Amino acid sequence: SSHPLVQQMLGLQTVLHFHLAQGQAYYQAGGARLASCRRCIEEQKHQSEALEQANANMDILVATMTRSVEGLLMKFHERQEKHRTLLSTFDVDIVTLRHTSLHKAISDDQHRTLLDCIPEEETRSQAKQFRLLSEDLSRRVTEFERRATHREIAETVRKERAKPAPVDLDALDRLVQEANQNYSGEHEALEVL
């Protein structure tokens, strides 16, 4: 037992046991890291799927919002044009009503023309109020169109959808697969030791 070769064998055996223990520690730590990477990739895949669904929902929302706003604005402009025409011809229409006589069968001392059948001052007051409300509404719609919030939202969604994903999950998955292969190789080497 005091022979130098035996001493050297015992020293070599101690070194090999140390390297084996160190390899097993690295192997276990690597396995834990690899398992953690696998969990992270799974979580990122789920997050990616959720983001894709959210993007699809946002596309639907933007399309619906755009159709609604465009339809609303189209109807507003059509009706606004009719209202402007009515308001611009209001005084001419009053004159026409004043000069249009009622048929003798329905006229009397107080109602000789069509204008006599309606309260003129009240009608003028309503027309004035309608004109003010119409102008106010036109200003608000013009401001809305100028701000075009819905267009900004649609443009932001379009830009965000065009951006590449911040993490290439396929490349990350390939790296984990390579790590799995290396890990398997290390496992075989430890088994040999």
C-alpha cells in the first residue's frame, strides 16, 4: 500500500471522483437550466398565440370601427347637405308660402295663404335654432374628422402588426433542441464515467 504506483492510483482515483462529482453537478445544473428554458419557451409560445389572437381581434375591431365611422360620416354629410339646402332656401320658401293662396273652400279671414296656417315667428325661431345646432354639429364633426382618432388607431395597429416579433421562437426552439442533444451527450459521458 505504500508503493508509489498504488499511491498514484489512489490519487488518480480521487481526481477522477472529483471530476465525476463536478461533472454530475454541471449535468444537474445544466438539466435544471434546460428544463427552465423549455418552460420559458412554452410560456412564450402561449404568449405569442395570445398576442396573435389579440392582433386578430384588433384587426376586426379596427375594420368594424372604420366601417362604422365611414358610414356615419357618409350619412352625416348626405343629411347635412339636405339640411343646408333647406336652410338656404328658407326665406324663399317663406315668401312662396306667403304668396300661395289657399283654396276658397278652406280659406277664411285669418287663413288666406299657406303662411297664415303656420306660426311664422315660431317657424323662424326653430329655423334659427336648427341652423345654430347644425353649425355646431358641423364644427364637431369637422373636428372629429381632423383629429381622425379612428384613423390613428387603425394606423397604429397596422404599424404594430408589421413589426417583427421581438423573439424568434423558432430559432430559440432550435437552440433548445441543440442543448438537448448536448445534454444527452453529457449524460452518456457521465454514464461511462
